[in-house]
Amino acid sequence: VTTEAVGVFSPGKPDALYFLIWSTVVYFAWSIMQVPHDAWATEMSGEYNERSRIFTFKGTAGQIGSFAFLGSPLILVAWFGFESTEMTPAVMHAVGSISLVLLPAAILAAVVLVPQTRRINSAEIDFKATMRVLASNGPYRLFLLIFAIQGLALGIYAALLLPFIEGFLRIGDQFSLIMVVLAFFGLVSMPAWLWAAKRFGKHMAWAAGSALTNVVLLGWLFVPA
């Protein structure tokens, strides 16, 4: 992942094909890392609420990382003499260089320092058996459909946010400040969502969070050009 991050964040003079190739490699490598990371978190405890707590800490760490990344232009201007608060190639180069150091260090720390947990009973299941289980499990099919639609919608939102702020609103120099505020409120809300998951169950907390997200996003319709 770190090697691909440098390819994306330090491109030199890229074209569309260069960006397509390296961004695809980054997302592929990130998925290879993220899937077992999430699975590992579920195996750290067999208790329902304790797993919620583990994922809350995981989400909080992610929010701190988002806060640092989105605020990087502001940090670089304030402390390192950068001239712009926009997401410039120089900023992305700095972020890629930092990732090249911090990501391997964080992975090494997780592997070395996190104690082994009890082994969760598991069974091998082939692809055909997985499809049969999926075909016979209505609630799981519904979950996958909702998850896919929500993921697609949030992906479109994330991809268009910077062009919207920079090209439509013409306040690209304020992008980092706007996103830092967003990341801050995401960070401070984590304990509330942990409480909601314990009080009402994960599915109800997720549904409420998704509905709230969709309602809030409609606010962009009322932002004047």
C-alpha cells in the first residue's frame, strides 16, 4: 500500500491512464489489507457489546487519521512554510512520504504488540456453498443490497465533493478547513454511536446513522452557487 501511495501522491507529470492504474492498485492493495483487518477485529471478542467497543476504537483511530490527512494543508502552511491551504500536488507528495513511513510502522506495531486472542471456531466453505447460503438467507441478501447501494451513494458523494467545493462553489482554498470540521464532529460523535449500538443494537444504530447521513446530505441542494 505504501509503495502505491507514493505512485499516486508523487506522480511527476501524470496523465489519465497513470492515475487510473495507480489508483486502482492502491484500492486493490488497501482492500487486501482492510478485509483481514476488519475480520481480525471481529475475532478479538465473542461478546456482542465488546465487539462494538473494539470497532468504535477502530473507527476513532480512523477519524483521527482523517482529521490529520484533511488538515494536512493547514498544518503544512502553519508549520512548514507551505504557501497554499489547497490540496496541491506538493501537499499530496508530503502525505505520501509520511504514509511511506507511518503505515509500515503501524502495521508492525499491530502485529507485534497486540496479544493473541482465543481461536474462533471456523469451517472451510467453498464458493458454491457460499452462494447456496446466500440464496437461502433473505435477511443477508437484503443487507448486502442496502450496503451496496449505500456504498455506491457515499462513493459518489466522496468523489464529487472536492470538485463541487473547488469548481462549483469556488472555495477550494477552504476545502481542508471544511473537511477538518466534518472530521472533528465525526470524531466527537463516536461515543454517542457506541452508546446507541449498545442501547438499541447495531442494526438500529446503523439504520439511524444512514438515515441521518442521507437527510443531512440533502442540505447541499440549498447551498447557493
